[in-house]
Amino acid sequence: MDNRSAYLMDYISKAIVHPDASGFEVLELLDIRSRLASREPLLDEPSKARLEELDRQLLGMSSIWLERISRVARLAEMRRRCHVLPSHWWWYLGEIASAKRKVAAAQ
């Protein structure tokens, strides 16, 4: 793995263990995950596995981080302003949280 990808992945790893992050910090985390997305083809297999684990953790915190972001910005507006690609699922925390609630209600 190249140094830049390692730096970005380390940043995400450290940020995920701080659920008390501000909305601005969470937006920065989403931006960094997007930067890392363009570098995914450069990752070796162990790095891809690590990124998948980080993504699972990020996904698990979607409701918490959506609440933090909503204090400082509208996530849909931020996606539009930043021209976020639909494949960057981490920018769709509202939709993810809503889907989780529907699944939980159906059980």
C-alpha cells in the first residue's frame, strides 16, 4: 500500500473510535473516505480487508454520525455541493439509517 492510502486509512481508523466527533469532523471523515475510494485499486489484499472492516464500523455508526451531521448541515445538500458519486455510500447515512429502522421494525 502506498503512503497516502495508508495515511488516509489510518485517519479513518482513528476517527471511527471517536463517536463523540462533531458534525464537521464527521463530514471530514466522509470526505477522506471518498478520497480513499479513488485509491482502492492501489490497495493490496490485506489493505482491502482492513478497509472493509473500517467500512463495517462506519456503517455501524451511521445513525450516530447522521445525528451529529444534522446539527451542522443537511447531508443531502452537502452531497449535492460536493458532487458526490452515488457509489460513495458513506455519504448516504440518512438512507442507511432509515433502511436499518425499517428492517428492525419488520423483525
